[in-house]
Amino acid sequence: MPTSDEDIAARLLSLFQLLQPGPEGIEVRHAASALSCNIGALQNAVRRRPTEFALYNNNKLRKRFIVCFLYCTGAARASAATNGDAAANDLYCSTCNMAFNSIGNLQSHLRSSRHRVTLLAEQLRSSGSMHANQQGICISELPEGQVVQVGQSTTLQMTVDNVGSSSQLLLRVYQLRPLPEVSLLPDLPLEGWRLHAGESLALQLEVAPRHGGILCSLVVFEFQRFVIARELRSEADPFFGDTTLPDISASSPYTKQRRRVPRAPAAAFEPGEKERRTKAAWQKPPRDHKVPARLRQLVADGNAEQLQQELEQFRGRTDVASHLSKLHLLLHLEELQQESDVRAYDIEAAMLTPGGNGRLLALKVPGLAEARPSVMRGDALYVTKAGDSSMEYQGIVHMVQMEQVLLRFSQRFHSTVYLPKLPFNVRFSIKRTGFVFMHEALDVAQRGLVAGARPELLLPPPDAMAVPGNGVQVSHWFDRKVASNPEQRTAVQNIVAGSSGRLPFIIWGPPGTGKTSTLVEAAAQVLKLLPSSRLLLVAPSNLAADLLAQRLLAAGRPKSEMLRICAFARPKEDLPPELLEVTCWDDAECAFKLPALAEVTASRKRVVVVTALMAGKLHALGVPAGHFSHIMFDEAGHAEEPLALCALAGLSGATTSVVLAGDPKQLGPVIHSRIAGEAGLRLSLLERLAGSAPYSAAEQHPTAAAGLIVKLVRNYRSHPELLEVPSRLFYSGQLAACASHEITHTLLYWERLGGRPMPLLFHSIVGKDEREGNSPSWFNTQECKQVLQYVQELRALRRNPVAASQIAVITPYRKQVQKIRTYLEAKGHGSVLVGSVQQLQGQERRIMVAAADLSRNIAALPYCSAACSPALQVGSVEQLQGQERRVVIISTVRSQPSYLEHDAKHRLGFVGNAKRFNVAVTRAQALLIVVGNPAILMQDPNWLALLLSCQQRGATAGQPMPDLNDAAARASYGAANGANDGSSSSSNGGVVGLLERLMSSLTLGDAGAAGGVAAAEFGLQDLSGLVGEAGAGMVRHE
């Protein structure tokens, strides 16, 4: 009879392995009987091991105690559950980084091959058993980190020595996960090999890799009474020995930056000298809208409970006034977060050097070229003498260069404080202009929209319907494609006729469906058919606003009727040359200026094109509500609701037609405060309206509410096979491929596709997650090489050759962007677009290469060094939304599951981000290549759907694919979708059998836990979980 807790637990574990019980577990009384122990002793042993076993009452069995095996799941909280199922958030397998919504699903996962192999492999590693010799048998270690040329073979020697006093029978030697690139020589006899005392056995492992990546497996030596394992880790390099390829390995070991406490601003500061510029004649100047001191203190104290109470006051309140008050609060939280984030870039003991005429001083800013931090002309920086923080001196940014900014301080600072070799501490700050005008827009909405004008702009009645309109019919079309598209025609006709009345009209434009073309056609038709019309064209960014102006001019509208208003801080070189004529450029000030009210409202200026923030300045300038007959907002899904209200609240009159164009299923606003984002600030006005009645009817049918919303479903970008998965996952299967076969079908005969009429390829590769220096961003050298190999193959095609400018590489992490770019430039492919999903949304390429290394949002600067290729862009996934290429290659970077929780916390990477996934896989026209580790991606339901589609069509390459139909994958998919799939995989039992099934998911990554994130990346203040994304890439569009 077992007596100790340890003995009882060990026997109970053996009992579970022997019986393989179902999800219901084993009754305590039956277990006690089988173990010949007291029921009370068994219960005590179980309760003392909450991470190994769970004990609960099963009401279906009349409150009989049931014990479940939860070894190493981290589900200690499940032991407190009193029912058969626990909450989804309480059931989590920390070994495999997977959450489950029921004990049934968790039990199914725990019996799966994936979990057991992962668990036992981790036990071997942590206990040292993987390298331990046993019972007199000594086995030589395999060399770690050996690099092998792809296409070549190398032989690894192993010896098995019996240094004991008795003979041992070696039954077999094999790999747990059979790799076709690795073979064992010679074969052992079927009856095994008797190794007598003092004898040795020489074995060889022949490694002949056919694909790049890391070969990771366990070589198992199974003896009659014990098992010894040796780990095989070799890198297969397709460019081994290529001296023209630069070394992109980590330049130095990663060192987590020490979380510094930012020094408090000095009590007094001396203002710097601003550039001379014509001051705006505000007729309705905005208030300062400073963050309330009480709220600032709550955040500084990390008082999450009190902040939650602040938000709870709005729960259940659906009136417009409460909605606007809540947005005020969320904006304040966002401002506080950005203040915290930007302080991560403070510089200690910086040197100021003479930087040109007019008392300009140059300050080198690390990371400036990557917009880390984002500094613009007119911003303010604050410096104090090192060791003396009693007085701050404000420096105004007069010029932004590649790696430094030129500052001008007060005359007294230059004459009496500054010395050439005197070090200064630099404090960065945010520019509050955007927050001021967004708060002002909320106030204007409160006074105007709520107080009687148009509350339905924000909260339309659920039963609202279209109105007859003005009866104007479109007979002549400027764009032939729009004329031949029923949904686009319907949208344009409804906008011209004003069928939505006082409600916004929505153009829901999934990827490649011609959303902007529809909006431009509608604008051209309104200008032609409604002579008294005046249009305000709005977009969240300068790039999108410029595109609207260019497309409208291309439709035949004269430049004389257009006014493109740009912010003072925008560089002239950033503007398309053909638009300079329609802007207000001041040669004397070398900057754009805000036009006078009379110029904006002049009768000849029928079209004004602005960013959303600039639209708020038009209201302050005095442009009256209702001056514009139509306000058309493109890419409205990118703008947080207060930013959208900058264009709507003060400028829309009682009869102004409002049009919102965008896609709620693609990337939305970039919000840095997690609590503000989750409370609703990340939800754009477009997405909120499209998801509620009466607009939500378009989810099921494109024209179900055609007078209010039209969903465009004809895709003019991609091959039909590339649309199948995103159409099914995000658009109810409604997308129809209408692109020209002359583009989409040009690469079907590429030999890598094996003759399949499917221009989609998933390349399975196990790489290594790496970081370097003090940068928290990730890169994966093995995936970089694989991307380079595909680019070279595609550019070398003789039939339908692919130009570098037709290829795009997407990556989520800044470091991965840099590393891939370095490789491509070294091999003469500098014109390949390299960036993130943010950069490619809204673009397309004939071929697309995307790297799931999406750690940070890198904003492409409007200016870059002369050494950069003009076609080369670097950035994040969000910055690539709206773009396309003939070929897209996606490199997903992640190969270590332990970092997925870190990514989920900070909204990084591809896994767990449906919108980012949607944008990434919908940029390609003719070919999409995904490079990644399927064992990681399969944990996300959207990636799992894509992997299954590729596997079913034979569209896979590279290293062996895991079993996507494994119970672990199904359980993960079910948990993510709220399903309760209790199915499980079979098991052969025994240590060796368990290890065999577990090895299918072994991955390789950096040693050590993911840990925290560097202060430079995620801000300095510890806000008790309230801190969201970092301030990296905070690019403002005014």
C-alpha cells in the first residue's frame, strides 16, 4: 500500500497512462481501489498537485469526486471548479501555449500526440535525461549547430560504449520524427544488438538536406529496460559558402533594456524659437483639452480598478451624449499612453553640435530613420544640462534629416548655456495637436449633432430605410470598369441620388474590389450632375488623400476647381509633383500653409482634399457647417471614431451627404493604449456602423440594404484560388474573382507549383527566433534565406519573367524587414518592396512575399537617403494595406511557441490577429508564397484554414508538415471558435510511443523565456497591465 504523497501521485500517473481514460477522468473511489490506498490520502495527494491533477464534483454522477490528469497544464484554477466544465479562461496548457473552453477539450489535448511529445521532450531537457547515460551505456553527443549545404551530404559519427559490468540489448535506433534528410547507418539486426561489457558500437548519421532550415529531431536508442536520446540540431543552408552574402546573424547578444523611471519634467522651461510662419486666423479656436489631473494620477498610480470603474459608468448607456463622453475618456487614456511610450526614447548625456546657419543645433536621434521615435518639423524637445534638472530648455525642430534633427533654442540658450562639449539630457514629448482637434470634434458633435442637427450620423435608428432621393440618374460613366460592375454602379447611383438621406452611406470594399475607384467615380458624377455641389474628400493619411486627388484629376476634373490642403510639417518632396499646383505652398516660408477662409469657400473651389485631422482645422478656420454638399471619407476603417468626427462633426450640415468607404475586416486604427483600444477606441466609426442595424444586412447579401450600404464583391486583383480562404473566412464566401487572366494566371507553370493550377505555396521551415543588442524586435535568418532563394528563382524565370518591382516581401517585425532588405540588396534585388502588412494594405504585387515577423509598426518616412532604391519601402503590415503586387511572399518568422503569449499580449505577429492575416494574404495577384513554421501557425484558426487548404491541394514544400488533423489542432480551432470538440487521438502507450507522436511539433528557438519587453519598445511606466503597444512608428498625418 502506498503511504507517501509522492508514491500515490506516481502510481496515479501510471494509472492514467495505463487506462487512458476519457475526458471524464476517473472516480476517486475507483482510483483509490486500484492503487490500494485510502480515499482521503488520494484526495490530499491530488489537491497538493494542482498543476498535475484536477479534482471536481461531477453532478451527473451524484457529486462523486472525479480526478483528471492535467500534468504541466498550468490549469491549477480548474481544481477549484465545482462543475464538470470550467471557464474557458481557466483551462490552459502552458506546455503547448493553448487555451481550451472545457475540461473535455483539455483532456482531448492532453491525450494527443502533440502534447505528450512536447511534455516528455521538455522533461528530458529539464531533467538532463536527454544527455544522461544509463546503466553503463555511454553514447557520444551529436555536434550542435553544424551547418550543412543544401544539396550536399555530411556524415555524423556516433559511438555506443558499454562501460558497465553486464551486457545490454540495444533493440533499435531511430528518429522520433523521421526526417527524410537523415538516415542511420548501418541497420541493426531485427533481433537487436547485444552489447557486452567493454564493447563499442559505431554508428553513422548521414545528413543530406534538400531544404533550408533547422533540422531538429531526437535520435532514440531503445534498450531492453531503458531509453537514451540524443538531440540532433543542424542547420541546412542553401547559401553555405556564398561569400557575397552578408552576415546578418545577431551582431551582439540580446540584452533586455533596464526599465528606467523617466525623470519628471522640470518645474520651469525656457521656450525655443519657432519658425516664422503665417498664423492661422482661427474663427473657432479649439480649447486645450488637457488630460484631467485626477485621471493622470490614476494612470500614474496604476489604479486599474478605479479606471475600470470610470469606464463602467458608460455600460448600458446607448445615447449619443454618453457615447461622446466615453470617447473623451478613451482619448485621454491614449494620450497618456503615448506620453509614456515616447519617453522610452529619452537620451542621456547627448551632445549638441552646430548644424547650419541660424543658430541651429544638431541632435543625433537613434532610430530616427525608422520613425522610432517619430519626430516632425515643428515638434518640441526638451533638454537639461546633465546633472542639473532645475531648468529645461525647449528646442523646436526646424528640420528632420535621416539620423538627426536640427533644433533652435532661445537666444539666451545659444549665447550663455550651450557649450560644444557640454552633455545634455533630452526629453521627448508628443505633439498634442491631434488630440486637441479630436476632443474639439467630440465637443462640436455634442453641441451640434446631439443638440438637434443629426444624431443619426452616429447612432442610426435600427429600422432606418433608404429615401427616394433627388431622382438624378447616371447615364454616362467615366470608368468603364465601374460601369460594368453591378455593385459599383448601384453604389454610385445611390450616392448621386442621395438615397441614404441623413444617414451615412457606406461602401464596403473588401480587398481588390475597387473601393477607391467607386468613390472617385461617385465624386466625378456628383460634380457633373449636381452643379451646386461642393465636395470634401477625406482620408486618414496623406498617401490616401493624395491618391484621391490624383484619381479625380485623372477622371477629367480640372485642377482649377481643386484645393489640396497640406500641413505645415509635411515635406514638399513627399507630395506627388502633379499636385503641387493645387496646394498652398509658400516659397518664402518653404512650407505648406493653411489657406484663408475665403480661398477655401471660393465658388471656384468645388473640391477640397484633406486628411481627417486637417478637416478639423477647417472647422476652426470658420468653414460653416453645410458648406460642403458631400463629405466622402476613404479608408474610413483606418480612422478612430474621434478622428472621423473631425471631418463630420463641424462641417456636415442638415443636408450634407456623408459617404464612408472602407473594409471593417481589414486593419483598423493603430491605438497604443490597450485599455482604450479594448474599450472601443480601436473600433472605427465605419466598423461600428457596419456591424449594427440597418447596415449589418450587407453581411449576408451585398445589396440587402442598397440604399444605405453596398458591399463590393467582385475582386479585380487576385487569382480565384488565392481568394478562396479569405472569402470564406471573412466575406461569407461572396468574393468573385474578376481579375484579368493575363496577370493572375501568368505563373501557374512555375515548376515549384508542380503543375497544379493553384498559385499558392506554403513552405514549411523550422527557423530560429533571434534578437540582437537592445532591440526587442525579432528576426529569423533561415526564413530570410528562403525568401531570398524564392526571389532569385522568380527573377530568373525565362517564361513570364518577374521584375523586382513586381515582388513584395511583407514582414511584421522591424528587424526582419532590415535583414531581408540587406540580403536582397546584396544580390541586386533592391527594387523588391520589403515591408509589413501595414504598408501593403492597399497595394498589390504580381508576387507577394510577406514575413509574419510583424512585431512593430514602422512608418515609411517621406524622405530617405539617396542610397535607397526609389522603389524600396520599409515598414509594417498596416502600412502596406491597400497595395498589391504580382507576387507576395510572407515570412512568418515565429518558430518558438513560448513567444506566442508575448505576441498576443502586445498585438504582434500574425498568429491571433485576423485582420492582419486578411490583409497579408490578399495582396498577391498571381502568386502567394508563405514561409513559416506550420506547427506555430496551426494554433491560429485562420492560419489553420490556409494550411489545410494548401495541404489538401498538395501546395506545400520544404520540411515535413505536421498532422493538421491532429486532435491538438482541432481542439485549438474549437476553443477559438467556442466549439466543444472532445475528440482525441489514439495512443500506442509507453515512453517511446509517446515521444514519437510528440516530436511532430518540436521547434527550435532562442534559449530562455520570452520575458518582458524592452522599455524602449513598450514604454517606461508600469501601468499594471494597462500599457498597450509602444509609441514606435507614431506617424501623424495633419
